[in-house]
Amino acid sequence: MASANSDDRRLRATAVKLLIAGGFGVGKTTMVGSVSEVPPLRTEEMLTSASEGIDDLSGVEAKSTTTVALDFGRITISPDLILYLFGTPGQDRFWFMWDELAQGALGAVVLADTRRLESCFPAVDFFERRGLPFVVGVNCFDNAYRYGTEEVRAALDVGPNVPVLLCDARDRESTKQVLVTLIQHVMASANMVPAAY
């Protein structure tokens, strides 16, 4: 009987679609995997010599795989709220997927790498043009310079209304905080509640 009750609650829960976007190698697949309560769906393929001269591996020379379609994960925030996470491919040759993935999304995380901040410009532009609320998660790589959030805000030229926070895409609690901040921002953008970030 307990499982029937939990199934009933899950049927009544609000499901929200969110995107995790950013440049190649910023940690989108890692972020989705760190927080998903189900085994994440990944569409990663090996990088081959055929992509030489097409894919820019600057700053991520050791990377051996790439997402070619999407990453997918799910996390239950509360009995009333389930998040479906869709990670976008980072390489520009796969950006045609972004329009499809953005259908029905309520908000997005733009994941940034301070070693290559310019790699997240296309994601910022994409969401600004569509009026889709987003937050910037600065993924703190071990060997990266630690910029402050206001330095990143200025470098990306995002307004004061866009939350910018430091995170570790490998860490479940850190990723959860980014997602909670995004949900608060989405709700504030829809004038549902006052901003709490």
C-alpha cells in the first residue's frame, strides 16, 4: 500500500524541465550525473582524428569523449517537485539540438569554466534571446583561477538579476544548490515569489 501512495504522490508532483548548457568540456555531463537519482542517459562518443580542425580542444586537451545529442537525469526536490535535467551538447556542430532541447524548458544553468569563459557566451546569448531565465554556475576546476562571482558577471556582461554562483559539478550538494537557485530565479522571474538568492 505504501508504494501505491508514493505513486499517487509522484503523479501529483509538478515536473519541471531544465537545461544544463555551456561550452565544450565545462562539466555538463558531470553535473547531470552528480545529482541524478536515476542512472543518467548519456550520448557520449569518442573523439576521433576526424574532428581535428573542427573541434576546439583548447584548455581541454585531455578530453576523450563528447556529448553528441543530450544528457538526461532526474532529481526529486520534494514530493511536489521533480526536475528533469537535459544537458546540451557543447560543440557548435551540435548546437542545432539546442532549439529542440529548449522546447518546454522553464530555465537553464549556464555552466562556465574560468579558464575558457568565452566558451559559455553562446549559451548566455541563446537564453537571453529567448527570454528563458538562467543562472550561471562557475564550475571550480581544480587547476583554474578562482574568480569572484562579480568578476564573472562583468566578464559575461550579465545583468544583476542573473544569479552567478560558484559550484563543483562533481558534488551532488553543490549541484543541488545551483538547481535550487535556478528554481527560485525562475519563480521570481514569473513574479511568483520574491527572489531569495
